[in-house]
Amino acid sequence: DVVMTQSPLSLPVTLGQPASISCRSSQSLVHSDGNTYLSWFQQRPGQSPRRLIYRVSNRGSGVPDRFSGSGSGTDFTLEISRLEAEDVGVYYCMQGTHWPYTFGQGTKLEIK
Amino acid sequence: EVQLVESGGGLVQPGGSLRLSCAASGFTFSSYSLGWARQAPGKGLEWVSAISSGGDTYYADSVKGRFTISRDNSRSTLYLQMNSLRAEDTAIYLCAKGGAAGVREADYWGQGTLVTASS
């Protein structure tokens, strides 16, 4: 299975400051159809996952533009330009290129 | 508005069976892939199974031969039949709707139903 490794696992950030989460895969996520199926999800306490980003850099429906995704091949990044209180939660990357699709361990984002 | 509502979880003895359901609304159910993932208490997410709009099925090795995914398009409902349950199957089970390219880019998730396999 493809192993997804996130860092850091805990991220304290001051309100209004930027945040960045890294995700690395154990093999390339470029699919035979040419797409790279790397998504980012936010899970607030007690809630189900919410898709933020799909195919590396596409924002999901209703996702604020302070969230952005980048990367290629095996290295990917989620960035939040200015942290807001509602952004607290656990963030997961997920690869959808190789079945079984796999998630990173999660990064807990909290207010410093 | 897309809604996915899971049900059917509960406490079961190891070796027992459960059938989970996921009632969907707010989209054309028959046109989309769907799947089940699970989250053990305090742990991360793990894909369990998926089914395409055409009925092709996929399973994680950890559940292959024990779990069966199915869908009833007339009822807009997704199912997961779980047999020979083990303690390590204890988790919240969430259903997910596939995006344009299937569950490889799942776009909506339910709240989940808790399955506890314990004596």
C-alpha cells in the first residue's frame, strides 16, 4: 500500500498567521490517466471529514480561498494563508491513485 | 444539499455480523461511486471498500472475504455487510460519495456509525 507521511503531526499557529502542512507519498501519485489524485480533508472535532482540496490544487465547493494546495509526484503541501479560529481541527492528505486509497496520519492544527 | 446518513452500527461479539446502511439524498445516487471508510477510536482514516456506479467492487485486504459492499439505486442506499467481525474492526464507519473521478476524490462524507466488536 502507498504510505502517506504528514508533517508536522501537531501544528500550533497564531490567529492570522500562515500554516503549512507537508504530505509525502511512498510512490508517485501520477495516475495512468495523467491526473494526480491527492486530496486534503479537514476534520473538525466531532464532525465528519470535509474535502478542502482535490487533484493537488483544486478547491472544493465552498472552501475559502485562504486554503491552497500545491505539489507534484510524491511531495505535496497544504497552505492556509491566514489562520482563523474555525480552522482548528485535524487535517488529512489522501491519495486516490492506487487502491487501497490511503490517508496520512493527520496533522492537528491548533491555536497558539 | 448532499446528505449521507449511516445506520446499523452497534455492539457485536467477535465472530458476529452486522449490516450497515447509508441513506443518501441530494444527488443522483445511481451516477456516482460510493465507499466506506473507518476510523478507529482516536486514530486516522482507513478505506474499507468502494463500489462504482456500474457495480464494480473494491476491498481493503484486511476485510476481503469478510465484508461485502452493495448498493440499491432504487432506494438510494449503500450497504456494508460485515461478517466474522474482529476486535480490530471496531471503528466509526463513514460512507462517502465519490467525486467526478469516483471515491478517489470523495467529496461528501456522512457522520458515521459506531461498530464495536467486543465480548
